Amino acid sequence: MEVTLQYNNTDKKISTPSTDEKLQKEIDQLNTLTSEIISNGSDVPPIATPENFNKDLSKMIKKLYEGGVQSFKQNKFEESVRQFTIGIEMINRRHKFEAFQGTLQELSMFLMSRTDANLKTKRYLDAFNDIDMLLSMQMCTPENFLRRGVANYFLGNYEAARADYQRGLAYDPNNRRLQDELETCLDKILEENGDYL
Amino acid sequence: MSEYSYDEQGDVWPYFLIAILSVILIPLTINYVYNVLNYQQSIIKINSKVEGSIVENNDSLDLPTVKKTTRSRIFNKTLIVIIIGWASVIYVLINLTKSADMSSIFDPYEILGISSSSTEKQIKSHYRKLSLIYHPDKIPKNLSEGEREKMEQDFVRLNKAYKALTDEVTRENFLKFGHPDGKQEVTNGIALPKFLVEGKSSLIMIGFYIVLIGVLLPFIVGSWWNNVKSYTSHGLHVKSADLFTKFFTDRNPGKVITPKFLLSIFFKTFEIQKLNISESEYNKILESYTSRDFSNAHSKTFDVVSSLPDLIDKFNEIAIFFRQYDVILVSLELKKSIIQAVKFTGKHHDILQLPYVDRATVESQPIKRLGKLFTLKNEELKKVLGIKDDAKLKKCMEIAEKICSLRIVSSEFQVPGEDIVPPTAKSHINLKFLVKSPKLKSCPDLKDEEIKDDFNENIEYLKDPSVVNKSAPLLPISYSPFFPDDLRNSWNGILINQKDNKIVEGSTIINLTNVDLSNVSLTQEEWIKGKVYDEKTKQGVLKLNNFNIPVTQPTPAGPGSYPFRLILKNNAYFGVDLDIPLYMEVKNPPPVPLNKDKILGKNVDDDDDSDSDISDPDEDTLAGALSALRGGKVKKIEEIKDDEEEEEDDEDEDVFTDINTDTEDEDE
């Protein structure tokens, strides 16, 4: 594959006339990384360690998270979703050369909570997207499978919901909530099939 | 000095010709007959022999499909070649072959007309009898000159034969040279006229040989080898295999696999590329095929559609090496869509796979499962399916009730010859299931003794547990009126380890090919009240099927409960897939003191106590280590939970306490 790349000397960015999506994305990523290095002021980005993790930002994020949880407890779910979304936005803005480990931890916390808030506001597709991402990041707890199961259940994917509950039970066979939800889901599958209940 | 005699008189070349003709004709004819016979075995013929199968195709249902562009299988060019070939063989046989002179071959026993085990006495008496007939003096006077001469010759041969068996010298000659007169002149013949070999035209022959050996032979061998080299052992082109492997190694884990995405990969394979179509044509072909619109079908529709299921199978064979089951599940679903000619996405596949249904009507209503259809009245059915004609509706429902699912009665891990699953053993999964038609409701309540089997007494089973898989009849050809090829129905699947969410290492695609479908025709009464069919007493209606899946990995070394997930997807029908959780309960076998005594060579009676003393601490330490292991694990899980749930525990409860009320909201 042959592509033309242009380098802009003033903002140090690469651009291409090609419309290839994959290429465009890769160039965007590259540009983000270069601008991060430039703004950092040194030739080489600092080594990512938990020590140089931006603590100020962590405090702000933590505050946002607590705010979101507070709204959730006061049954202001819309508000809670908004706060969590802002929090995720902020996590996204973190310096790209910071320790990813910390970022990941924050992100998973937010995604989990936003899923709950989304389930409450009945935005099941959004909830599903969040929790699916979380699970693909290998956050395999029984509760996360319960969350995805519920999202799948309300999206009408009963078979997928059943599989999620069962996988959750594989981690914790005595989880009451999973057992109850699985029972509800199996009944729903039977009902959908016109089978006797 | 030429030692060869040429075929100037044209005596021998017919044999040469026949030899060459038959080398070509015999394989050709066998191939042709095989094709014709296979053609007879259409879906209707095969399926009408299988109980519970759907005996319909696009002709019997009067549905359009992709027409094959190939010629008739009986009257084609091959037939003409075969007829002309055999006709010329017969012509040559009748008219051109002169009876070969076989007199030089000498067998004294045959000439005398006796068996080779005869004694000398027998030979003598027999010779006397014959010479009385053939002796020149005894020949009747009224014979013609020719006949007289022939009889005289016969007498000479008779004499020679007799001498060969009795006289010392002639006997020696016979044994040494195969002829009583001594060494015979040996001639080597060429079944070609002389001018072709030694005349001026010999250049033609040389040229012919040069072409044959110098050009044709290398070309044939070369292209054959090239062909062998460019396909994998599974019959996939190496370029395609390379493409698939690259896809799995470079796969972006964040990208969700969709049927459309898989199709775009398949488009790049050699198998599709060689059809010379553009990607937009390819998409258009699939679009009109899955809309069941055959009015202006693209001429390559047949090739594209019929090559995809095969590509998907081979794709999955590679996927399983990478243990990525999500891709396999999507591709198996895609394969079904192609075989049933339905859209790749949507939730109404179960109903859309039926004939005559109207897509728009079906998609606009909430019923999605076949079972639900059987709770409706005819008028409602017409509304749901969008079928107006009564006969068509009847046919449609007839087909629907034969799209049966598997009702699992028991599923467990087993080790042949053991009652439990011991550590590090070779295990298999035993599935026992009933075949359930969607019109049947609920499930019979079977007692444990009814489903128990006695395989452990069968030596064949102990050697290879998968022998039971073949006991049921082969599944029929799938009902797939729109798909241009006939495909055997089967359930294909994978075994997933729930802990790492990957396919069990080293496994292959599981294929369930033999199922007894006869229970499809049961009534509701028989289904619920029925007893399991017993081989010995011939009592009972419920046919219990057995399926054993070998587990490629040995059972874990420590006792405990190990979760698995088994997914079996039908290759042609929607809504009959199987997805069940399985738990492998590994236990340590109870100590067997008798064996240890034997090993130690001790007296059983005396050392009973001391032996148990030895085995007890053994057990203890093992169990201790294992429980410690387990304890460690449990702790770990709790730790993770604590970390994440610190802030969350209370809100979690908030979310999930009222799920059930939410369900009711939705239903109302």
C-alpha cells in the first residue's frame, strides 16, 4: 500500500489525503502522542511509574466519582450518569505517557458505576457497551457478569443474558442475586418459546 | 541386425489400441456411473429414509433458488466420449483382432487333457486312449484334406506332450526352455509399422517422444505438484489460510466481530477472488440472496453462496487454534444465515427460516420463537407469518414442527471405568438428550434409573468412549430450499473454559452428526407421560440419545469444581442451539488398601492396620495442601471484590433489588 503523508512543520503533525479509516486512526494516534511529547518539554517522555502519576488529577477524578455516587444515592440517576461521563472524559485527558495501570483502575471504577446508573435510567444499550468494555478488560467479577446479564436481559437478548449469569455463577456458585436473575431469565426464555411455566 | 519384428501386417496394433483405450475409458466410465448414481441420491431420496427428517426441497415447495449452470448429469460430453470409446473397442475386438497364434506356448498337460497331478500310469493310459483317436492310421477316410492335416498335427503335438512327460531328454528340454524341442527363438515385437520407426518419418516419432517426455510430463507433474503445494491439508488455499492466520494474530481485541466484517475477510480469500467479482458485486449478490430475491440473480451467485459455508468451516478450524470462541460463534451464525438465506442480523431468524413467510410482517411483530407459534390459532398464525394461503401455512407449520431442539437430560464429565472424576485422568463429557419438537411443551420428568446406562460394562466403550456417538442414525440432509447445495445436518460446537473464557486447549470443533429424530412425531401426551425406550424390553417411546465429547486436556491435578461451557450450534437451523454450563467435579479416588498390599508383597490380613496408618497421613497431606490451595484462591477473589466494591456495595443493592418489578413494567 502506498500513501502520501504530509508533515506540517509548524504544528508537527502528519496528515494524509487518504480516506482509509484505519490509516486515519493510526495517524491521529501518532499525532496525539507527538503533541504529548512536545508539551512535556523533554525529548524523551518520563518513565511511567506510580510515583509520577498525576495525583492532582486523581483527586479531582475521585471527587467527581464521589459526586456521582452521591447523586446515585439520592436517586438522581441522570445527574449521576453525567458526572460519571465527565469523569471518564477527564481520565481520557490524562497524559498519555502516564502509568496506564492507574488509569485503568480509575476507568474501570467509573465504567462500573456508569453502568449501574445507565441501567437505572433504562439506557440499556449504553449500559451494555460500558460493561462489555469492562469485561473485555478482564474485570471478571460475578457482579460484572450480573450487570451485563441484566443489560442483555432488557435488550431482549435472553440467551446472552443466561450465558452471562451462568458465567458469573462459575466464579461464585452461591451468589443469590445471580441465581435469582438466572431463574427469571430462564422463565422468560420459556415464556418466549410459548412453553408452560 | 534387428531383433524386432514390426507390425507390418497390422496383427498386433489392435491390442495396443485396446490397452490404451481401456486405460482411459475404465476410470472415465466408473466416474460417470458414480456421478449418475449420486445424482439419484437427492435430498428427497435420502431424507425419506430417515425418520423425523424434513423431506422437502425447493422443487417440492415451489420456491425459487439459485440455479446451477452446469449441464445435465446424465447427458453430457462425458457420455458421448464413453459411448464412442466403447464402440470403438467393440469394433476393434470384433473386426480387427486376428486370433493370435498361441501354438508356441506349450503345456503338455493341457494337450493331453489331464490334470498336472496325474501319475505316470494315468498319463500312459490316457495317451493310449487319445492316440487311438488321432493316430494317422485310425483317421476316418471320409475327411477332407484340411481336416486330415489338422488331425495329423494334433497327433504330433500329442506325441510331443507325451514324450515331454515321459522321455528323459524331452522332459529336460521342457523344464529348461518350456518346450520339448529345446530353445525357442524369442522375438520382440513392436505394435507399430516399420516406416514409423526406421523410415524417414521416424523423426515424427522422435518428436512425439520429445513432446511427451520433455514437455507434457514435466508440465503435468509440475501442475499437479503446484496444486498439492498451494492447498493446505484441509483443502484451503494457502493464500486464504495465510489471510485467516494474519487476521487472528493481528486482531484488535477492542473490535467487535460482526457478520459483515467476516464477510469482508472472506471476500479477500483466494476462493472468492478467483471468481473475478468486485467487492460491490459480492455484497450485492449476498444482499439479494439473503433477501431471497432471485429475479435478477448475478451469474456468480451460485459460486459465491456455495463456497462460503466451506470457507467458514475452514476459518473456524484455524480460529480454534487461537482459542477465540467469539469469532467462531459469529461465523457459525453467519453460516446458518447463508444456508437459510436470511439476513445476517435481526432477532426473528427462527421464524424467517420457514418457507413462504413474509419478512416485513414477521419483523413487525413480537413473536420470535417457533415454540410460540404452536400456541397460536390459524388466523393468528397467518397474521404473524404473513401467509394467506391455507395449504402453504400448513406446509410451513409441518416444517416448523420438525425443526427440533435437543433437550438435555443429563450432562456430566466421566472417566471410563470410574464412578468419579479423578485428577489427571482422560475424561469425556457425556450428554444424554431427548429430541424435542417445538410443538411439544415442557419436559418429561425422568427418573435417575431410567437414564442410567451400562456402558462401563462394554469393553469397546472403555477403549474409546466416542463409539456410542455412532449408535444413532446419521442426521438427514438439512432443510435449506434456498441454498444450492445439499448439506448434512449437524450440531457443531466448542467447549469453553469459564475461568479464562477461552476454548479448551487442543480441542477441535465438536461435531454431533448422529441423532435419532424419531421422537419428532410424538404427541404431547406421549412426550410428558412417556418412558425411556429400553433396548431389551422394547418398551417406551422416548429415545434417549448419547453423545460423548472427548476432553483434550487431562483433568486438573487438584480436586475441586471446574466450570466449563458447552456450545453446540446447528449448522442449518436457528433456535435449536445448545449452550449449557458444565461443572467438572474432580475428586480424589478413595484409598484402595488392597492394591498397596500387593505392591508391597505383604500379607493382607496381617498388615491391614499398619497399611491404613501409612495411607492416612498421605491423604491428609494431599488434602491439606489442596484445601490450602483452595483457601488461597477463595481469599483472592474476596480481595478483588473488596477492592472494587468498597464504595459500591450499597448502590449495587439499590440497582438490583427492583429488577423484577422492572420486568413486569416491560411486560405490561
